[in-house]
Amino acid sequence: MTGVFVNVATVIIGSAIGLIFKKGISKKFSDAVMTGIGLCTLLIGVQGMLKGRNVLVTIVSMVVGAILGTWADIDGKLTRAGDFLSSKLKKDNDKISVAEGFVTASLVFCVGSMTVVGSLESGLRGDHTMIFTKSLLDLCSSMMLSASLGIGVIFSAAFVLLFQGGLVLASGLLAPLLSEGAIAELTCVGALLIFALGLNLTGIGKFKVANYLPAIFVSPAVYYGFELLGRYVPAFA
């Protein structure tokens, strides 16, 4: 869990630094920074989506993930957790929702192949290299996000602890299920969610990205299903 604790610490430290500098940043510059972060998030999403090998796997994973996520109301639960924090912390003159910062940051820090693969390597081999690299990236991201979205970002550290910690603890069960091909499809689905998050950050879209989180975990199963089907129906290979 060492890598996870380091990642949580970098999110907290980065968020705190961003909040300190937030007071001296005007809304004009804050909006410009937020748009810049959104554009960079779109770029990361596009790069990751190109790693997918079978678009049908992505489509089926997203459909199944959307059904499961909507049924579980993941976005609603995260938003309500953020709203609870808002009711305790938000000042009357605050224009930025604590919930928005909490949900957005939680997704930015936890959606992606680095989170899954890094957590597996950390749990199975004690190799924290990828998690440490991700921690450095999250340090920078949390500074920028908290400067734009406010104090809600710092509370995403709790979600990082639960999400990545759960992956580390379950690594022994998950690792045998993830071949190179399965990881490629998982990366593609995760990148698609990152792209949708980028659209939200730039103000272009308003997607409930959290409701699609199950698609990341469904994608390996869908990949193996298509691989098995491809042995009998070449069109699905």
C-alpha cells in the first residue's frame, strides 16, 4: 500500500498548494487554466483510445458499463457525497460547487490504465514505480484543479485511497485475468472516459462519467468473450 499512500499524500499536498494560490488568481485566469486542463485531458484521452484493438469490445463494454453504473447510480452517490461536503464547507459567496471539484478530481486521478496496472504491480511485486510516476502527475494536476475547482479537489484523496487501495488488495485475483490484449482494451475504455471528462472540463459536455466506470472492469471480460467467439466466428477475431 506504500504507493497508494504516497499518491494520496501528493493529491493532498498538491490540492493544498493550489488552494493557497487560488486566492490570488482572478476568475479570468482560473477559467483559462480550467480550459487548458480540459484540452490536455482530451489529448490524453485521444492518445489512450488509439491503443484499442477492437472497437466492438469498447462498444459492448461501454453499453454494459453504462447499464451497471446507472443502475448503481455511481455518479449520484459521488455527487451526494460532494454535496454533503458542500453543505459543511461551502461559503455563501462561493460560486464553485465542492461536489464538482470532488467528483471531477476523483475521476481524473482514478480513471486510466496507470491506476489499474500500477496498483497491480504495487500489490503483486511491490513495484511502486508506476504509482510513484502517477503520484507526480497527480501532484501537478491537483494543484491546477484545486486552483480552479476549489476545496472539493482535496477530498478526492479519500476516493483515491479507497479505489487504488482496493485494487492493490485485490491484485492477486485481478492480475491473472489481465493479458496484454485485455490491458489494451481496458486502456482504450478508460481513455474514452478521460476524453468525456475533458469535454466536461472544457464546458462542451455534461456527461455523468462516473456512471461509466464499470466499463473499465467489464472490458477484460468482453475482450476474452470476443476472443473465444473469434475462434468459431472469424469476423469477431
